Amino acid sequence: MNESFISPIRELWMALQETLYFLPPFPSRIDTLALLSLLLIVGLLVAEWLRARWGWPRVLGYVIAGTVFGPPLFGWINADLLAQIRPIADAAHGLLLLEVGRRLDLSWLLRNRELLRGSVSDIVLSFLAVYWFVYLVVGLPPVWAAATAAVTMASAPAVVLLIIEESRAQGQVTERIMMYSSLSSAVSFIVFVVVLGIVHTQQAVTWVNILVHPLWAGGGACLIGWLASRLTLTLAGMLPKRSLAQVFVLVAMALLAVGVARMLGAPVFLTLFLMGAILSLSDKTKVLSYTSIMPEGHWMLAVILFVVVGASLPWRDFTWLMGIYALGLLLVRAAAKSLSMALAKGTLPVGKRLLVSVGIQPLSATAVFMAFEIGQLYPEIGNPALQLAFFSAAIMDIAGPVLCRFALNRAGETSTEKENTGGAK
């Protein structure tokens, strides 16, 4: 803040301290919680204005607000503040992935070979396409090409969930977009854990780290997610179904899982996703089947998450060459997803399968956080090598929500389209 504006206020404050002894020292900076609250309010207002003015998805407004007020531009959110509010963003991200995991319907996938083919081909083709592009065109070593592919191969189920709720979309295309996004993320989490071991081999650390760290990360996430889900069902079973008390237990246990995962060094995003999936599979008596964080709660979490994500993107390190590489990665990734949906066959017309491929393009918070996980392990190597993943995510933070909503609108499955056309044909 401008020193010429602050100095008179500081002098007046110090003069008042001579009389009013209870006054604390003049604050050298804005309190972290107060600044975060202001940024979230600004992010919300920016998102609502963009939506009212141009019809942009709210998620896009949140990311733009975080980018504008982050280190690249105004600098209201600096590196120290980002480190302080990262646990809040982790919690918001985890709660959204908990909801995504609870919506994962594996029984539908196993009954429908078309979905199984589409999912497998999406996962395999996306990983291979990104890997070979990064290895052959960008020129990164195989281990970092694999790391980049693991981080960017998947869709962003949290973004997809929010866009579906914002559009109030329902239908075959909508359900497939949600299913494919969830499954690709689940596999991406597993591939990410495997890649951690490969990264260790590249850095010539001891074999104990090479073997144990992936097991610690993956096994720890599974164990924490399983224990948290079992305890959640036990406590929720003592309470009335669909009650506010059950919602409180669900949120409190998710936050406990986030805290334990952070303390033990397990990936928060994997822990909460598994917790949600295990809750869905284990809830045989429907204790929590009709209890969830309401859509309004999802959007509150989204404001926190995507403002922080926007502020975390390293735009200061952007170069035109890296931007071209990131765009090329996204085009290759999009082609792989389109090809996988086209080859899936089945009862859904090819036009709608291609709309599904458009809807699963978002790449956002999970990719950013996975890149941070590797970057924190090897800051001298990880951050430069994973800039490609950061900038790919940055581009899709802007384009992804728009593409997803376009696919839903084009399929005629959003509330507005159904009112105008009578629903999808």
C-alpha cells in the first residue's frame, strides 16, 4: 500500500497511543484472515459481474480474481500469505473431491461396456499423447515427461461438478462427463503415486525412498480415507437421516482427514477422493446416501479454492515458448480425449460422444496441487520441470469451464436449453 497514504495514519495512531494505552502497535500489514476475506468477497463479486455481463462461468471469475490480486499483478496475495492459506485451500479442495468420490458409480461402469471402453481409452490415450508430446517435442527427460502426463492427463471433476450444478444439467451427456472426469482423476492419482517413485530414481536417492514413499503416499491416503469413512458412517448412523447434524459430521470428519493427511504427508486430494468413494461403496444401509453438502456449500468452497489457485499460478515465469508448448500439450490432450470418445461406440450417438470429450477438457486445481507436491520434494528441479503443467492448467482454468458448459448446452441438457427446446432429442 502507498507509503505516502499510510504515514499520516501511522503518525496519528502513534500519537493516540500516548493517551490511549490500550491501543496495540500500528499494524505493519493487514491480518491474514481479514485479507483473505476481502479477496474472497472481491472474487465473488468479480465472478457474479462476469456471469451477469457476459454469461461466463463463476469458476472463471474466481480464478481471474486470484490471478489479478496474486503475485503476478497487484501482489496482495504474496508467497507468505499463500503458504498460510494453503491449508484452507486444501480443505476446500478436499471437500469438493469428497463429493466427487461419493458420486462415483462403479456399478454403472461395470454394467456398461461402452463406458468401460471409453474410460480406459480416455485414460490410456491421454497419458500416452501427453507423454510423447512432452518427451519428443518439448524435450523433457522421460521421468519428467511421465510426471507431466500424470499431472495433466485427467479432467477436473471439481470444475465439472460445479458447472453441472450451475447449469442444473441432467442427461446422458452430463452423467458421462461426470463419470469420465471422476474415473480419469482416480487413475491420475494412482499414476501420480507411481511417478513419485520414478522421480526418486531420477534423483538417485536411496532405494528405501524409491519404494517406501509411493507406498506411504498411496497407502496412507487409502488408510486415512478408509478410517475416516468408517468413523463417519458410525457417527452418522447415530443421527437422524438427512439432518443438519449428519452434514456437520460429514464435514467435520472430512476436515479431520485433511488435517491427518497433511500431518503424515499423504496427498490430501487422493485421501478425500478415496474417502468419498469408500463412503459410497460402504453405505449399504443408506445412512448418508441422501445427506450431502448442499450446492451452496460447494460454491463457497469453490470461491476459496479457485481464488487461491489463480493466485498460485506462476505467471511471472511465463515465456511465449512455454505458452506455445502448453497450448500444444492441451491440443494433443484434447485430440486424445476426442478420439477415445469417438472409438467408444455404443448407444450414444457419435455427436454426443464428442460433446462428452469437450465436457471433460477442464484441467485445474488437482493438476496444480499435484505439481506442487512434486515441486516441494525437489524445488531445485521440480518447479522448472513442471512449469508446463502449471501453464497448461492456467490456460484451462480460463477455457475449461467455458468448454464444459458449451458441451452441456449443446447437448440440450441444461435447464435453459430444456426450457427453450423441450430437452435433448
